[in-house]
Amino acid sequence: MEPCDLSAIEARRLIGTKQLSAVDLLESCIARIEAVDHAVNAMVARDFTRARAAAQAADRAVAAGGKLGPLHGLPVGIKDLEDVGGLRTTYGSPLFRDHVPAKDERIVAAIRAAGGIVIGKTNTPEWGAGANTRNAVYGVTGNPFDPTRSAAGSSGGSAVALATGMAPLCTGSDTGGSLRNPASFCGIVGFRPTPGLVPSDRRGLGWSGLPVLGPMARTVADLALMLSVIAGDDGCDPLATTVHGAAIRRPADFYPLAPIDLAGLRVALTPDLGFAPTERHIAEIFAEKTAGLRGAFATARDDTPDCSGADRAFEVLRAVNFVAAHAKRVAETPDMVGPNVRANVAEGLGYTVADVAEAELLQTALYRRWQDFFRDTDIVLAPSITISPRPWRELYPAEIDGRKTRTYFHWLALAYAPTLAGHPALSLPVGRDRAGMPFGLQIIGPRGGDALVLRVAAALEARLAADPTTARPVPDLAALRAAAPIAEAEGFLGFD
């Protein structure tokens, strides 16, 4: 095993006990990037010079015997929607092709303060629009299990970087599943926390709970470690709940994770949340993967929260966010904006105040039905995403099992229902599907149940790891090393 393949927790332990140097870990990650990234295009802006200097400083701090941060010496990939001071940050947009922010945004600053080392930026679709990681600046990111297939998105670059060992930890963000969808497609762990748990100082509509920041990792424990660093009560985010003079969110709430007895849990299982256009193949795989788990819980029933109105509410509220963020760009430089962003802005401008009011009423009604459902339910299990990975040349699935999808993001319905409810949700890798691609199990918790979701995920991860049909899948690195550059593929660079 190369150092880059170690879990974040084990690598941090070895660094702290002087059995592994931060420099050696970083060089291993750099070597992996240079060996396989040509095949998948995940780490698009590299910060190796500054990272090497930071790793050397980290090793000096270890030698000096001072107090070390929880991420001390660990390389971290940063999604290219998040500002890193002094490093090219494009948001996947040609308008920002040469943009270099002056300072780190809060999540990046928190990672650095904990001893993490920024190794580079991971690819994303333009402004995070769409769950297929491709743009007109860096091109497409291929799935590590088959580079001709989608890595999903919008945190696709982070998911691929983790799956291939380019970094032990990465950041992501999520509105309609952008932490969970690529985690599912790439066989890693992605977690959408409660809105405000990871404060954002850049979210334009600060009171909207749809977009959140969150952690991605190869294991649940690694993810919990990262969450303990980036969570907080920072007043920069109006959704970061606080009580004056008291710390509400503490690192110890998330790491280390307290064990949990699955036998005490009441669990509901659903292949489609009652409304999502789930592929038959995925519904069948979900049934197969969860069949052996049902006996582990106090109760396991086939049931779902009522998601009536979810499609309409999400379509309208998502479009409002796009109008707020991008209407000016679309009006002034339409040729420099991709089709997904243009479509969402146009849709949003076509809605009336009555439409927005209706959407907010639908969301609130959905939320209250979810609270009723969770009165006698601890956890909901569902697939993370409705389909198996398809070729990345398909901008989005226009149909699923012969049924036309409503929008370019309708296939993300399994993810955006928990988004609307504001509930925490995690995608856990559970083996492969019949196409040989990773399958993600979505674990949805109650309101504010972030720690519960992580504890359940860790217990399930341990239970599933012993069986190769349910353990986390690993891509064929030798095949990726030998693969042709993805940049040579037709359609590599562009919006569509």
C-alpha cells in the first residue's frame, strides 16, 4: 500500500508518531495524480509548490514537539467552486478562467487552521449546475471505474480524486445531491449536513437552506474527522444556529464517533421515496444490497416519507437561487455561460411571486410531513441516485426506463427530497451494481441528526466491509495508468 492509499486517520496517526512524514505523504499523492489523472481529469489546478512548502513546515512542527491540528500534514483537494487564496479558482466558468482569489473562504481557512494542506482544485461543472462534471475551462471528469462514464457531480472531481488516492480528504457542496451523487458513482463517502452546520461565507442567498458545504472521504471515520474541523457556529452564515455565549457545534460531536447498536433502530426502506424516477436495475440492486441488513435493526419496514410536491418546489426554489447568482451574467455575456445555467435563469425569470410562494408552501408542508414520519422512524434507507453511471457525453438522462424526465436534474430526485426537508443524508459505498459500477446507499436521518447518520453509516460500513459484494469498491489503478488521456476524447472540452 502506498501512503496515498492510507485512510486519513491512519496517515494522521503515523505523522503524529513520526512514522510517516508529511512530505512523503504529499509526494505519494502527487505521484498518484501524475500517474492517473490524465485518464480522469479530476485535479485540475495544482498547488504543488506551496503544498511542498507546507508539508516541510508540518514535518518541522512534528519534530519540534508542538501541538498538532487534527488534519496536520494531510493533503486536501478543494472543489473548484470554493475560493483558495493565491490559487486559480474558475468555478468551471470561462468568465473566471484566470481568476485568482485574494483569500481563502471560510471552509478552506478552517482546513488550513487544522493543519490540512491544499494540494489542488478538483473539477466541477460550470457553477455546479448539473450532475455531470464537465465544463468549458477544464473539460470533463471521467468515472474512475470507466472513464467513458460520468463521475456525476457537481463534486465529481473530488469524488474521483478520493477514489483514486490523489488525496485522503476533499471538500464538496450539495444542492440537489452534489456531495452524494458523485460519491455514489465513484464508490466513496459523501455527506450532506444540516444547512448551516458547515458555515458558508459565500452563499449568496444566505437564508436558503438548499446549497450546503460538506466533507467527502473514503471512509465514514475520515469524513467525520473532516466534519469536526469544518463545522461550526460562525456568524458569517445566518443558518449557523447559535445561542449567545454558548458553543452549539463542537468537534467532539462528530469525531471520534460513538458506537451505535443497529438493533435499537427503527428503519424505513424505499427504492424511490415514493416519487423519484428510479431505474428498475437500481431498485433491484437496492433490494439485494439491503436484504441482509433488515435483520440487523429493531424494525425494518418498506415505507417512505410523503414527498408530494417535491418536484415543483425544488424546480422553483432552485431556479430562484440561479437567478440570484447568475441572471446578470446571462444577460450580459450569454455566450460565456453554459446551457444548464442559461436554462435555469430563464426558468426562474419566468416564475411569478405566486409561483415562489407556492413552492415555499410546498416545501414547508413536505418538511412537516417528514417530521411526522420520523416520530416513529430513526433512519430512512434509499438508493443515493436513480441510475447507474451513463456515458459522460450524455449531458443528462432525458429518459429513465423509457420515461421522459421532467428536467435536466429530475434524475436527482432521490437526493433533492432530503434537501428540501433539510435533513442530513450520506451516501455509503455498497459494492457494485450489475454493470460493475459502484452503488451508493443513501442514509437519511432525522432533523438535526447529523451525528446519528454518521454513527449508523460507520456501523453499516463495518458490517458490510467483510463481504466483497458489499465492501467499498476500488478502481483498477493499473488500467487508469495505461489508459489514453481523456483529453483526447471527442467532446472533452465544452458545456455540452
